Amino acid sequence: MRPGHLFGLETEYGLLIHNPEVGIPPEMLVHQVRDHLFEQHKVGLIDRHHRAHDEPPGNGGFLLNGGRFYIDMGHIEYATPECTGLSEMVAFDRAGDVLLHQTLVDMGLSEHASFIKNNIDYETGATFGAHENYLVSRDFPFTERGLGRLVPFLVTRQVFTGAGRLGANFVPEGYMVLGDPEFPKIPFQISQRTDHIVSDFYQWVQFNRAIINTRDEPLADPGRYRRIHLLLGDSNLSEYATALKVGTTALVLDLIHEGVAPDVAILDPVNALKLISRDPERRWEICLEDGKPITALEVQRDYLDAGKKYLSGQSDDIDWTLKAWEETLNDLETGDSEKLVGRVDWASKLWLLEGFMAEEKLTWDDPWLKSLDLEYHNLDPERGLYFGLEAEGKMSRRTTLESIQQAMKMPPVETRAAGRAMLLRKLMKDPAPYMFNWTSVYIEGQHLSMVDPFQTYLKEAKVFLKTVNLL
Amino acid sequence: MIGQFERREKPIDPVEKPRDTGGPEKPDTDTSRDKLLKRMRKVDPKQSERYRQRTGE
């Protein structure tokens, strides 16, 4: 049986030091920010146990909103709690952004450093992720044939999910080039992560990043659920793009589960990803396996048409997604990217950059543009170019200030994040030995299993607290 | 305290989840770019040289 929608996002943030003379290395500052969040802001409870070989005690912890902050590969990372609605999920995504920036403000460091919500740097070729998680039932066709129906959608969705970047990274980290090849000049491409995707299916996440990550780690009852974990997407600043990315992907997973997803076979999907992202004409032509040409927009239309036929009317989120998807594709088809300003990140960024280039008489190879690209992703509302667009009323919104504020301190109401948050809150008031994980909580050596993400576990949590003499 | 977003006393149970508003409105993209250009001119042209990150996942 196909479950309802449940999803979450994980974001690895970059850190830009404005003033190196302050003398705090970025890798040290992220630890200080984490400690400030947990020790001063009391956003949650820091882990006291080894979660994994790279997550020692104190590396991170769960939050009162049900999500999680932790250090991963030198980046501070935020995982939203389990969400069931698109606006809800966007609010929780932004809650992480705001918590991080406000912590720098509170530490008196916002003039010296900024968190950057992007996926690349221009100096070292590093990349860092924006991961998506979608819960599906165990009988979802998690096979090359079943997931093969997802690949063409993922390869082409970047036309509205891409965050945009200057140039290209032709040699992903972990790879090397023999000889002395000449790489083509790419002034601007629509996605940040596609340069770093080198496989179609793979289970690991670094050095061999795949269009579809195949590891089986449901973080839920493994007899009932699987988790589709995607790492090819860009970090979106646009709330509309975030909602459309997650909404369309969840919808396509529904189509696959129902056995009604389009049967489109793209030739060399990894190469097609790059062809689309780097196409200067933005015609986005690729090839099917039988050699026939097709455009990214035509592929997207196939999925949209199936969604309209089979899923229309099933929920407000699905209907919003179908409508927004169609409007976005219609506007993309005009070839006028300015129509997408305010909804699609790459188009919004391109509009800003082209305007600035015209005004300042710059060319694409001017290094100032790289700094402006970074600034689009700066989470400081006084600096970030995304926030400049938002302040001018140009960005389509899915949240309000109130919904973001609420998401910073309260969990979603329809998932197990509610029970997790309730237990956290109680322990912060009445300390006792604890161990929190996504699927379970231990207090005083007693165990509460939370393997069904669709349950709130609020009643069970109250009984559990009585069992351990905390209620 | 977290800047302008001060923590308040709150109930133990979670509150109502944020409401879907039926989708965003299309923005007017024809308004003046002056404020945005001003913000862009303030950006340090060399800041991307200082942005050196570790590779992540």
C-alpha cells in the first residue's frame, strides 16, 4: 500500500570568513556555533553517545523542533524533522537557516562570517550536499527497473531546481584527468551539483555520487518502509523551488509505486545531466536510448501529464504541485528565463548577474561575479542577494515569519518528531541519562521504539515518562 | 536568546502546523533594480577567494 507523503531535507552549510584577522578558522567556528546552539540557545540536547565512527559524543544533537544539527565532514549540517506537508517542510528548512545566522549574530560574529547555503566553492572544487529523503513503502519497486523510471525525471528536473553557478568543474573530486585536455568555456550553468554526479546508481555518497543513492537505511521499520535518499539536488533558497522540487519528486515516486510512471529511457543519464546543466542555449536537448532527440522539458511534460492523469485531486499539495509544475514548464518553454525570476534560483541569480554585468560593464570571466554568486546564498538577510530579492517582494513565498519562528522551536504535529520533541523538552527540564536516535529514545536505560514515522508517539511518550519516573 | 526570534514559554504538545496558503504569487519582476544593484556593489569582489570548503557528501 502506498503511504502518504513524508519527507525531510539535510543541508550542509558552507562558511565564509569575511575578516580573516579575527583568527578563528572556519572548521573551529562551526564547532563553536554548534556549542552555542546547544549550550546557550538550548535548541535541543547534544548527543552523549557514539552514533557512528564519525559522530562521537558531542558531535551533534536532536532539536526541540524534532530536527538535528551536527558536524559532518567539517560542515555544520541541519536535518529537518519528518514533515508531511510542503509548506511545513519549507518552513522547517528555513528554520535551520535562521537558527544558524542568528547564532552568528548572537555570538557577535555576523560581521566576520556568514553561512552560505550553496554546494560548491570556486577555489578548491569542493562540493557539499543538499540531500532529500522520501519515505516509501517496502513494496516500492526498489529495483533498477523501478528506480529507472525515476532517473529521467531527476536528470531533467534541474531546469527548475538548479541553483545556478558560473563555469564548470570538469574533474570531480577523487577523479583525475590524464593528459592535458582543453575544457570548453561555460559562462553559466543551471545546476551546482551535476558536475559532481558520476554514477547513475550507487550506495555511497562521497567521490562516487550517484543520481540515485541505493543504500538501504530506512530509519524506520525496515519491514514496512524504505527511504529514497537523493543527493544530486542543489540547495535552494527559493521557497517555491524547494516546494516544487520535493512536491514533484514525491509525486513521481507515487507514479512509480502505482506502476504508471512514463517509460522514458535516456541515453547516458550522467552525461545528460551535464549536457542540460551546461547548455548555453538552454534548449536542453538530450538523446533517448533509441537515439531519438528529446528535450528536458518534453521529459518533464511526460511526468506532469501522468501526474495530472493519475494523481490529480488527491491532496492540496499534489494539486499545488501539478499547477506550479505546469506553470513553470510553460514559462521555461518561452525561453525567457526572466519569467522565472522569483521562483527558480538559477533564473533569479542569472537575472541579477546579467543586470549587474550590464550596469558595471563586466564580462563573464570577471572574478567579481563568483563573489556575487556566493552572495546570492548568504544567509545574512542584510547581505544575501536572495534576501535582497525577497525584501523587494520578488520571491514567491511558501512561509511567513511566524511559520518559520514556530518551526525553529516546535515540531511537526503529524509525525514522530512530535513525540521526540516532547521527550527532549522534558529531559531539558528534568535531566536524566538519554540517547536519542531517529527511530528510538533511551532514557534511564529504558527504550521507546519509534519506528513508524507517521505516528506522533505522544501517548506512548507520556507512558514512557511515567515508566522512567519523569512524570 | 536568538536575536529577534526570542524563545517564549511554550506548551509541551506541538502546535498546529503551518498552513498551506495555496501557493505563492508571481512576483512583479519589472520594479527597479536599484536597491539590488546597490546591495551587489557592496560585495567584496575577492570574497570567493576566501571561500575554501572541505568537500562533503
